Amino acid sequence: METEITPEYIKQLVYSILPEVLAQYQQEKGKEFYLNPLLERLIRIEEELKALRIEMNLRFEAQTKESDAKFEAINARFEALTKEMNTRFEALIKEMNARFEGLIKEMNARFEAQKKESDAKFEAINARFETLIKEMNTRFDGLKQESDAKFEAINARFEGLIKEMNARFEAITTRFEALDKRLTFLQWLIGIGFTFLAGLITLLNFFK
């Protein structure tokens, strides 16, 4: 990984190189350490730093262009991937819509078939129920007629029995009335007999 060139980095580089250069220069010249040679050395160092900075700027521009090219390539690849994803997503949506429409049609067809089958079964049940109702009504009418006939026969028989009972009661009443008359006649006859005997006894006693 390349180090980023900044003013602070250049300042630190100069500070790290300058003492070494001054010490080396002092060792070489000894007592002949004057200001003009030192300035020349500093100028050389500044030119070297300038050249180094230019080189670093060129390398940074080249790296920037390379990064821009990579970014454009990534962007183009991302756009192509986005288009591909959109295309696949649209195709998937169309397929899902087609499958959903087919499923809806199938469900509608099955529902209509089920409805027709249910209607047919309901009509068959309704017809069977009506037939059963008619049969029940017919049987009920026949049972009612039979019950009415039996009731009329029982009623007629009961009326005949009542008439017979009334005739028997009237006959018994007549017999009781005749018996009552006979008992009354016997009472009168017994009374008359006792009276006659009493009179006869009285006359017999009188004539003695």
C-alpha cells in the first residue's frame, strides 16, 4: 500500500533528512562550515523534494485515473447487473402473473364445476324431498280416511250400544213400574184381607 503524500509528511521527511545531511557536511568540511554551501545543500534538498513531490503527484494522478477507471468499470458492471436483475425480475413477474391467472382460471373452472354438481345434487335432493312429501301426504290422507272410517264405525257402534242400553234401561224401568204396581196391589190386597179378617173376628166374637 503506497503512502499518501501530504505537507506534513514532506515536513517530517525534511526534518529527518536535514540533521543527517548537516552532520555529514560538517564532517566533510570540518571547520569550513559556512552558510553558502549549506544553502546550496538546502536548495538541492528542496529540488529533490520538489522532484519527489512531482513524481508522487504523477503517481497519485495515475492512481486516481486507475481508480476512476476501476470505478467506472464497477459502475458499468453494476448497471449491467441491475439491468439483468430488472430483466429477470420482469420475466419472473410475468411468469408469476401468468401462473396466477392460470390458477385463477383453474379455480374458477373448478368452482363452476363444483357449483354445477352441487346444484344438480340439490335439485335431486329437492325432487326426492318433494316425492317424499307427496308420498307422506298420500299415506297421511289414506291413514286419515282409514281413521275416519274406523272412527265412524266406532261412533256408529257406540250409538247402537247407547240405543241398546237405553232400550234395556227402558225395559228395566217398565218392569220396575209393573213390579211396583203389583207390590202396591198386593199391599192393598193384604190390607183388605187383614181388615176383612179383623171384621170377621169381631163379628164372630159379637155373635158368641
